[in-house]
Amino acid sequence: MNIGILFSKIRVEEKLLIEEMKKRRNVTLKLIDSRKLIINPEDNLGIDVLLDREIASSKALHVVEMLKNSTVRCINSYDVIRICGDKVFTSRWLSKKGVPTPRIKVAFTKESALEAIEEMGYPVVLKPVDGSWGRLIAKIENKNSALAILEHKSYLSSFYHSIFYLQEYINKPDRDIRVLMIDDEPICASYRKSSDWLTNVSKGATTEECIITPELEKISIMASRAVGGGALAIDIMETSDGFTVNEINCSMEFKGSMHAVKTNIPAIIVDYCLKN
């Protein structure tokens, strides 16, 4: 089978996936660097399966769209990347499918965003609709902070910064949970712990194994089904009322998880690529 890996940067995860694929006698690997890629609507890139490891979901989305007329199986699908690559869409689909998730409001000017914040009550969390690693996320504690942060955001150049995604602040322990999923199957889970309110590994959070309880498995499966399944990283927070799904990563980062669990995550992902 000819498997392509779409990427723009080779990180730890990509190195491990490449090593795993090279072990498989039935796999011919093609590395597809999005920075050099030229594609047309009739192209199939000479592959049977495309594994998306592109950092920029907008680039992945366009590549997968261009492959729609081909027989290439894309992991993940266009619809999954479209939903999970935008926090507004993710929240909408989780809510639509009855998955517990923090309340949000979306506004399109700094004035209406301030009104929304006042309605929600402080503190609130302001996030960019795209992106990861905890970048450009702000916990807004009061009106003075809101005015300053909204003013700054309104001058940022990207189109996405004209969308104000506001999420209720969740009082949680000094950790969250990342569950790695293949369709309806949780393959492992880890706590991400930090003294800061943000628990991203990229910001220094540490990881340790989390036992997958029936309750955790249930909400993880619900979240995966809500966005269309695939190879996903689901970020879950613990509250006094149970679990709530914060975000879903459709190009799962698992470096932190591998420090916490013994599961061979790259092998499971490659097995999924070879399925069907």
C-alpha cells in the first residue's frame, strides 16, 4: 500500500510514524511536504492513503479537498478537518450531538464581544478559532482586561481574528485529560498537569497515565462520533458535574502521551492507515 504523510515540519510524532511505516513490508511511504506541493483536481499523488500531519489545518483542508475526486483515503476526512480545525464548528457539533462542552458565545466586533463577555460573566476565555499549543489564549478576569485584550485582537491582521470565540471558564483541577481515539476506540489517555491554568504540553505541562473509566470512555466516544470519527486527540476537563469536552485535535499530537503510557501509538495509527 502506498501511504503519503502530509507535513510541513518533521516533529517527534512524524519521526516515529515514519520509523513505524518503514518497518512494514507492505507499505511504500511517500513524504509530501506541503511547502513544495503542487496539486491539481485530477491528482492522486500516487498514493492510496493520505495521513494528515500538516500543522496548518487550512492547508490540510485544501489538499484533502483536491483529493476528493480520487480514490485516496484521507485520514482524517475533509469534514472532520473542517469541524475540528475551527473551534466554533467543534463547539457547535459537540453541542448539537449532546456532548457536554463549555458554553460559548461568538461575536464579530470588539463592541459585541464585550457585550457577550458581560453577559457570560467573568472570568471568560478568549481563543482564536484556529490554532493550538495554547497560543493567543487569554483568561479575561475583568472589564479593564477585556477592553485591552479586545482592542489588541481587533488590530491583528488575520481574518480569523475578526471572530471572537468566547468560552466559559471552567474551574477544574490543575490538569486536563487527553484521550487518543481511533474512531470509537480510545487507545490511551493521559493527564496533562500544570500549575498554570493552561495545561498544554507545549507550555510545560507534564503528563502521567490516566485510567480510562467507563464514564471517560463514554464521553470520548460521543465526542468522536459528533465530529465524524477518525484519528483524534480529545481534550477533556473534569468538573463538579462530570466531564466536559474542551477541544478536539484532528492531527493528533501524542509526544506527551508517549511519556505517560506504554501504548505503541504510532503502530496503532499505521494499522489504522492500513485498515480497509
